Amino acid sequence: MQAPFDTARLRLRPWTSGDLVDVQALLGDPDVMRFSDAGALDRAACKDWLGLALAHDPRVCTWAVVERHRHPVIGYLRLSQAGQTAAPTEIELGLRFLPRVWGRGYAVEAAQAALDRVTGFDGCTRVIACVDPDNRRSVAVLKKLGMQHLRDVMLPGYDHPDHVYAKDLAAGMVRIC
């Protein structure tokens, strides 16, 4: 189980079985899911998503992100050695936040804090993120994290390629999940 940790403004904590309403608020929001191939998720899909987030997989860390002074979930952050576009030496970063907190720097703050702690995934030397090139907000977050466009990838069922951004990981860091 991944340990919770704090940033200046945020707490990243493990998901709990009681978080289904928060998952629905996040992943059921059409604005949040605009660039997702599945679109906004219904209750059943949110329940399945939460089940996967709760499952113990040493190759995947998924945190609920909350503001430290408030309790509702405002987003999630995932680091996965099992991502669909990641090579065996790469960790894939995924994140989503509620529209009410967009533009506050929370995505960068949460992702940087996780990346500062996480290069203990076996043999991983780089973090990547796959993003729709039209998702300007997410592209801006990745660039603020120091990631650069590495390659394009054509995912099944897509009519245009997504962009893969990457950044080398520092050596010798400790696993946190």
C-alpha cells in the first residue's frame, strides 16, 4: 500500500473503498474526461476504476489528491510501470483534476512531489506521459515538469496520434509505494 505524503498545499493519499462518490465526481465530469477515449464514466465504470486503484499491484501507485485543509478529492495521480505506452524502462504518469482547481498549479505540485520520491521502480530510467496534442492544459503541466515531446503514438481506435512526453529520472531515489 502506498503511503500518504504532503506537499505545501496538498495531501496525496491511498484511495479507500469509501471514495466512490469522489471518483464519480471526478471521472464522471465531461470536462475532466474530454480527452479520454471513454469519455465521462458512469457509476459502474467508476466503481471498476476504484477497484483497480485499490488493488495491490507493485507496478502501479495511484493516489487520491486532496487539499490539505479540505477533505474532498480534487484529483488523482498515478505512476505505472504497466502503462499502455510505457516501455519496460519507463514509468507512465497519469493525472486528472476537477475543473474548479484548474490553473492553481496543483497538478504540477502533486506530480513533482511524486516524481521526487519514486524512481525505485525496477530498472526505470524515465517517466513518460501520453497526452492528446489538443489538451493544452495537460501539455503545459508536462512542460512545467521539465518533460519534452519524445514521440507520437497511435492508440487503438484513435483517429490521430497522441504525443508522448518524457523526462529522465534521477538515479538512486527510493520507492514510495
